[in-house]
Amino acid sequence: MLKLRDILVELYRETATSLPYEIETKLKKIFKIENSNAKEALKVILENIKMAREFEKPICQDTGVPIFFIKAPFGISHNYIKNEIIKATRIATRNIPLRANAVDVLTDKNSGDNTGIGFPVIYIEEVNNSKLIIELMLKGSGSENIGQIYKLPIQEIGAERDFDGVRKCVLDAIYKAQGRGCPPYFIGIGIGATKDQVTRLSKEQLLREIEDKNKNSLLDALEKKILKDINKLGIGPMGFKGKTTALAVKIGINHRHPASYFVDVSISCWAHRKSKVILKI
Amino acid sequence: MKEFNIKKRLMLPLKEKDVLSLHAGDFVLLTGLIVTGRDKLHKFLVKEKPSRKEIPFDLQGSVLYHCGPVVRKKANNYEIIACGPTTSIRVDMYEPEVIFRYGFKGIMGKGGMGEQTLNALKVNHCVYFHAIGGAAVYLAERIKRVVGVWKLEEFGIAEAMWALEIDNFPAIVTMDSYGKNLHNTIEKKSYEELRKLIRL
């Protein structure tokens, strides 16, 4: 049987070099409807996706911040999993290779192996079944830098504490981002009581598949409305003008405090790299 | 390879007349020598002001590419594995001085740059090329040779200055030497839409 470490190295390889097929399919579809420079850019992007998979090379040179979302059954040591992730990260960085992205804030030195304080990011929760589910997202920083957190109400954009206020925040974030984070974008939104909670929640939404329908019909309608509005902005693929600025909008909610209404907007570039492995324990 | 709707093929280093022939919106293919430089290198060039002689490559008329590549060391040289553009706006505050001091005729990156750089492009007859963000393997295949590297020990792989010989490297002129900025045009248009959508 394969060791967890080896499985994790392969998970890294798959995530860095092979874009999820549903995203590739979607990009092929929008290639048909876009024009001019946006179309030329999509042509290169589609070619690049194919080449990266064939040559097993990273789709993008920014192999990002590795973020792990793990669901572990009762009885598995979380520390064991974390240690295996650290070891796998070092091996993957050397062998695939990934770009070393972990920089020490004190010395400004790059650790050289993608490990460091809080690096990679690892979220583990215990679940009530016998499967160990590991999801990895390689979060590029061009798109991470254009994310925003909002504290409603915000008078300047007329955003009150309701769903329409949420919609206005997201439109404001994408307007401010323009093409700087490599659109077409994937957008995760988290609504809730505290800042730390909504930022994680919005990231988790980025794990959802494009066609994944929100179980709550109100949120489902809001996701569709926001996506439609974003695509009216006309920013387009790579910011070159066009019909498609975003491919998906996903919303997650927590209960909020009467005094707080936080909205976090997490954005991923078109090269939205994520993979999942499910292990029977 | 699929054919592009190519407007121009350009040989580097760029000459004055090349720059003046370029307009925002042109799709180009670049061939010749470029150098990479991102956050740390820009800060270093402006703070420490190394002379042109201290830099081991001839930068006159060259293109400065905002890129932190993935590189594999080989026996006698390096292999560029992935090399798409990084977001240019982060070095906006340094760029006018860098263009002026080192004689670049092209800046390449993604996302466009601010008013100060746009002005520097105009004053120094320089142009901004927008590469295709995330197309890192495709673009790495357009690199024929690693000519050399500067500041590798000090800055690390991603932040060093790599001199690369490129061949038919695709990019789009989004800011030209006449003060035209496609990003501004698109932003203004999107602002009109935004106003309608949030009833400002």
C-alpha cells in the first residue's frame, strides 16, 4: 500500500499540472463566444492547459500557497497528517518542481521548500465516517491579492445588511480587481459574524464545482444573480474586454452577530487548481 | 500551432521606430533577449542604483519582464519550466526610474500599470506588453535559451534577474508610447456598468 506521503506528492502533482476537466470544458465554451484579444488569450490558455498536462509541468509558474482542506475520521492523528503534508511538500517542491513561495517575514528569506510558519495552510476537521478526504488547492497570489473583506453597511456603494448589499460588495471587488487577477474568475463568498470565519468560509466555497447548485434556493438565486451582473461589467478574459469575467459564484453562510455582517470575497484565477483524494481507512 | 491574428513580429532589442510603430491593442510576437525582474529587483534597482556596467546584460532597448519563473538546474545550465507574467502594478512606484535609468524600451507583465508608468512610457518612448497570465508552460516553450542570471544567490530563483532568449513570444500591447492605455478604457466602461448595477 502507498504511504500517505506518496499519495500527497501525487496529489500535488495532479493539482499543479492538470486543471480540473470541468474548468477546461467551460473555457473551451467561452472561447467560442469571445472575440479579438480575449479570444487570442483563451487560445493560448487552452493550449497551455493541454501542454501542462502532457508534460507534467505546472500550469502556472506561481504554484501558489498550498491550502489543504481535510476531513478525517475519528482515530487518525491530525499531527500525523500534518507532518506527512510537510514532508510531501518538500518532496513535491523538489520533484515536480513547484516554485518555492514561503518567505520568512522576519528575514525576508525564502525557505526554499514551501514550508514555514503556517505554510502550507492546513484545515482539518473530524467527520463521522470512515473516509479520509483530502482536498488541495494551490492558490495563486495574483488572484489572492484582489480578494476583499467588507463590513456592512457601506454607504459609498449603498450596501445595506441584506443580500443586495452582498451583491454590491462582490461587484465592487471585481470592479476594483479589473483584469489583474487573471480572469475569468471563480468567486467564493463567505457571510458571517467574525473576520476569521468568513475568510475560511469563502475559500471553502472555491472547492465547489462549477455546476454545483446551492442547496438553499435563496442563495442559489443570489449566486446566479451576482454571476450575471459581474459578466455585465465587460472586463473579460485576461481583462481584455469581453462577455466572461467570472465562471462561477459560490456563497457560504454562518450565523452572524446582531452587530456584525461580514462579507468576504475570495477570488481565484482561471487556473483554479484543486484536486481531491478519498482514502478508505 | 494554431495561427494568431498577428499584427507584428518584433526583434529585440527594440529601436525607437519599433516603439513608435506600436499601438494599444496590437498583438505581437517578440524574438530576442529579455530580462526578468519583479518585486525585489525593482526595489534594489531604485534603492541601490547599480550602474549599467554592474549588470551583466545589455539592457538598452531590452524588455523587462515581470516574471518569477520555475527553474530546474541542469548540469551546465538552467531549464525554465514555467514562466508566465506576474501582476505588474506592484512595481508601479519603481518603474519610471527603472525605465529611465536602464534604457528599457519595453515592460512586460500582466494587469497593466498606473499613471506614473504610463507617463514614463510616453516620456522615454517605451511600451507595455501584456503577456498571457497563467500560460506558463506555453510561454516556457518559447524560451530558446537561458543566457544568464544575476542576483540568484541574493534574491533566489523567483526574484533574480534572468536573461532569456525568447522566440515568437506572444503578447498584447495594452499601454503605448502615445499615452493610450487599454486598461483605463476597459475600466471606465466597467465603471459605467457598475454604476447602473448598484445604482450609484
